[in-house]
Amino acid sequence: MRRRDLIALIGLTTAFRPLAAMAQAKLPTIGYFSTRSPEAEVPIQAPFLKRLEDAGFIVGRNVAIEYRFAEGQLDRLPLLAAELAGRQPAVLVATEPAAALAAKAVSVTIPIVFTSGQDPVRLGLVASLSRPAGNATGMSLFTSELGPKRLGLLREILPKPGIVAFVVDPKSLTAPAQIKELKAAAQAIDQPILVLEARSDDEIEKAFATMAERRVSGLFYGTSTFFQVIADQLVALAALHRIPALYEWREFVAAGGLMSYSTSRTEVGLQLGDYVARILKGATPAELPVVQSTRFEFVINLKTAKALGLTLPQSLLARADEVFE
């Protein structure tokens, strides 16, 4: 190739680089917004991405994603929501009610797809479940309402129920409702309950010291993204104090926790991916009704049970969706 032709080719290639960059920049962007840590988000994020791919949206090819994680620090939510809105995304995904409220506060036009363990109508996220009306829709989860069910499961494995501790995050939007429902359920079955609030590492340590002092026979947790971020610490403390504990999510059990009972995070991720894909294809949140969770998971770690000297009833094991051995 002659030198003149080579220079011309280089010049032509250089001229097209900005155009290629512009084409890349024009990919529709999904703003993914969570109060959790990146690690704690994976059980929802993985099925979410899978459903997007099934719908024809491949990250980096025809869609982009901007992530923001609050790492359990709720005071960071307004800033993170504003950052994502400033990116002018085609749709915002908010995987907790606090994140959804922060997203809603910064934009009434950007489509929002959320998950909420609290009534989204009462929170003001939507006008109604069947007719959202505004710029938000998503999935309503049964989370705070599962406290009485978790208490019942925990009692089934305790030789002597005694006092059962219930640890809640006072900054959780659902904390008051969780405590009210749990106390009512406990009173109905004459179960002594010790309610403890914890929102920091120091408060968690103090809570376990109180449990040791009161000689609680079992422990379970309220709904909180903070607890998810420090899952390993909570599991380690329960093992150290030899307290049978029931957690919210399967990931606690995979990390060595005794039991968990929750809605299915796979179902949540798939539903989020489905609604985001439909919005990217032209649907609006107002025409997509809020879906309610229907699948629940009960998970048991037999190795942990043996380490605690517990013999779990066969009737309980038969109801488990997954058993770690």
C-alpha cells in the first residue's frame, strides 16, 4: 500500500472512531440501584441478567447497565439515585423499597421497576397494584409478614423453646410492622420474645452479649439489607454462642447458618428482568401491574444442626426445599 493511501486510511479510521463511540454511548442504559452490597445482590442479579438475555438484551451489545450499591448505608441512597438519574437511563431498577423511594424522589418520568417488602401503595410508589398509574411498577414481596412463620419453624427445632430473640434493624422501613406482627403472634402462642435492635457492628456484638446473658434458646432476624451485608458475621456469632438461628435468605444457610425461610430470589430476579425487557421494548410502567411473590424457600443446613447438637424432626426435613449436608 502506498504511503499516501495508508495515511488516508488511518485518517478515515480515526474519523470513524468518534462515530463508533457515539453509537456505543447511545445504547439504552439500565440504572441498577440496590441498598445491598454487590455480593449480596448476586442471587437477584444473576436471574435478572438471564431473563434480559432471554428477551434479547445482551449487556455491552445492545444494552448497558450502570450499577450503584449502598452497602447497607441508607443515607447514601439520595446521592446514588441522583447519580443514576443523571445518566438518563431508559429504566431504573430498585431492588428494595428504600431504593425505590429514593429513585421516585429524583424522577417522576424515568421508568422504575422495583421490589418492595412493604405495601407499595401505602409507600406511595404506585396508585394501586393493578393500575400503577405513575412511572413505577414491579414486585411486591412477602418479607416482613413472614416473621410469625419463621417463629413457628424455629420453635419446631427447639427442645425447650424458652426465650426467643428477634433482632431487627431500627432503620428498616418495615421494622415497626415486623415488631407489631411478631409480638402479636408470640402472644397468641404464649412464646416469650426478646426484641433487640441493631444497626452497627457494635450493636450486633451487644445484642449477642444480651442474648448470652438472657440465655435465649433461639434467634431469628427481621428484614434488613444491613443484615445481608454482614451475613458472615451474623453466622459466625451464632456459631460462637451456639444459638440456633433462622435467617431471611438462603445465602445465610449456604454460609453456615442453620435455617432460612423467604420468598424466592430467583423468582424476583426473573420478574424484574421481564418487566425491564418489556419497558425497553416500549411498554410503560403504568400498564404493567405490580406482581406479588408466589414462591417461598425453606432451607436447612444439617451440618450446622449437628454441630449444635440438634436432631431435626423428619416432618420438618420433608418440608425443606433444600438441605445442605
